[in-house]
Amino acid sequence: MKKYDINDDIDYTMISESEIENIVKKVAAEIDRDYPDPEKRLLLLGILKGSVVFMGELMKKITLPLEIDFMKVSSYGSGTKTSGQVNI
């Protein structure tokens, strides 16, 4: 039995892993630069569930003291089209 490889399902890569890594480093450096006051704690607020992986990588690269929190936000309910009403 052949072991599953996710790469078998990928036709092409739009942005490479190293490009994403460089972008995350750049964003973290900009945050470090723009929020230099160590007395003020930085809060990273992520929207569940899509931000979890990105935010995890970003917070590892930020050198400032920070806190994290998450919000669950939806406008889809159980459907596939937006209801037009945002639920937080």
C-alpha cells in the first residue's frame, strides 16, 4: 500500500515555503519597529480558525512581549453563502 503524499494532490506552488517564511519575517520586523514601547503589551488578535497557523509563525518571530487572543467570527452559519449577519 502506497503511503499518502500531499504533494501528489498539488499541481503547482504559487508561493514557496521560503517566500512565505521571508514575508512572515518581514511582517514581524515591521511590528517590532512600529511598536517599540516595551511598557505597552502588543496584542495579536486572530480570527479562528484560519489565522492559527500564520499567527503561530508570526508570534515566534516577534521579539516584543505580546499577548494573543482569538475570536470566532462567522457570517455563514451552516450554509455556504454568507447570511449577511456577522456572528461573533
